[in-house]
Amino acid sequence: MGICVSCGNDYDKSFELILASGERFVFDSFECAIRLAAVECSECHCKIIGHGMESGGLYYCCAHCAKLGGAKGLKDRTN
């Protein structure tokens, strides 16, 4: 289908990812898609591949990182 924009692999099972902004990208794996398209935690800088958290326009992977980043009142889901 296409060449991965992340690693350059020409793969017959590649897929297209269309972002909310309308930008289109071709990837050969979720790993490559995560590396280029996933939001990064403002505190620990890991790629957020789950729901994550947002406060004051910043994104966090968990409540711990949000607290370290100065966000108040955010909690991880406990049930």
C-alpha cells in the first residue's frame, strides 16, 4: 500500500492514519505510528498510548506525572 513515513519500509500491509487535523500518514506498524503521532507526557516524556490526562494545555501519562507537573485534582481511575 505504501512506504512508512517513519522508517521508510515498503510494506504490503501498511495503513493510513488520518489525524483530526486532516493530516495523513502511512505507517507499516503501530510502533512507527506511536513514535510519530502519539502525544508525549509533559513530565516524563513517554509516549501516551492510553487515555492520559490533560491540565492547562499539558498532557500527562498518569496522575503521578500530572502532580509532579503541578496539575491539581487529577486522579487515575481506581475502579
